[in-house]
Amino acid sequence: MRIRISKGLNNLLSYIYILIIYIFMLLPLVVVIIGSFNSAVSFPSPFKSFTLRWYEALLHHDEFLRSIWVSTEIAISAATIATLFGIPVSMLLVRKDIPGKDLINGFFMTPLIIPEIAAGLAILQMFSMFHIKSSLAGLIAVHVVFITPYIIRAVTSTLIFFDMSLEEAGMNLGAGRLRVFFLITLPLIKSGVSAGFILAFIISFINVGLSLFLSSPMFTTLPIRIFAHLESRLDPIIAAVGSIIILGVSIIVVFVDKFLKVRLIM
């Protein structure tokens, strides 16, 4: 009887702990969404009345719309390139017993431990030293370097538990390596690939440290645009931008979970 009570109490405490974590994580998002519909002229402010004026005002701020497009373009391009590069690297690290494997793995994981502010400043100095002009392609390339580790970690976690006999069976039935990869391997590791891609996309989209030094007036990312706006005024249009980002990420997660049948929890 005491064991059951103790087990029930532990479960209750676990649920309460998880609930507190969810409240701590989601409450700020709720505040941002509510603030985007607030008629008050500053953010944050007590809620006065419901309005859509800040979403309408956003349509007249072309700089925000351009920055949203720039950030989306950079994030999709960088995440796609990182995924195409990260999958073969993950397969090499997991399946091949090559000399210096730990050193190679540590090399690819290095961007995770380097502060982005320091890296962005160093890359800016390197570009200046070699007379390389800031460009959208250069910013995408830098983002690829810093988000590839997330792809590798996600794909590696699924490859570790992959049953190699399935690939051997496919090849014994006459399928080539490329066909085996697309028909057997990729469908079975799609959860890691999808999770890594979405995580890389989000990290690239919200990146500040790298974009702060490498952006230019021709291609300013959304986070940098938000910071520049906040330097001059605090109006709920920022809450409207944040609400759109929250909605966009939520749609992506639901689409991947419900339609692609991929769980993003690794």
C-alpha cells in the first residue's frame, strides 16, 4: 500500500514538474500573442482593447517583410545544404571504423562550443583580410557551418539503432546502394533527418550572433531588423512579428507530425 502511495506521489510530482516547465516555456509566447492584439501603443502594456492595427501596420513596413523573406531564404538554403552534407558524414562516422574518428567528430562539433558573437567577429575580420565582400551566399555558407552539427547529431542518433541487415537484404535482392539508400535507409532514418532539418532551420532563422556582423542593408535578417526597430521604439508591431513566427513554427511542427508522421522529439 505504501509503495503504491509513494509511486502515485512520485508520478504526481513528475506531472507537476512537467506542467511548471511547460508554463514557464509557453507563458511568454502567450504574452506576445496577446500583446499583438492590444490597442496600447507600447509593448508590453496592460491590455486595453482588441485590435488588428499592428498586423495592418506590419503590411506597411516593407523592411520587416523583406527581412522575413531573407531569413526564410537563408534558413531553408542553409538547412538543405547542411542536411545534404550531414547525412553522409553521419553515415561515415557511425558505420566506418576510420582512423581519427573521434577527432573528425570533434571537428564537426566544434561550432557548438564556439560563441557565435566571437565567431561572427572572427569571420568578419577574415572576410576583411581577404577582401571578401559580404553577400547572401557568404552568410548562407557561414550558417551551414554552424548548423551542420545539429544535423549530424540528429541523424547519428537514428543510425546508431539502424538494422544493417535490412540494407543487406535489399542488396541481396538486386538493389544497388543508391536505391537501397532511398528506399530503405532514408525512410527509416527520416525522423532524425526531419528533426535535424527543422532544428537547423529554426536555429538559422533566429540566429543573431553571426548575422549581426555579416548582414548588410541589402540583406538584413529578421532578428537584426527587430533589434534595430527596438532601438528606436517599443510598439506592439514587434509582438505581431513574433506572433507570426510562433504561428509559422507551429504550422511546421504540426504538418511534420500529422502529415509526414515524424516525431520531432528525439
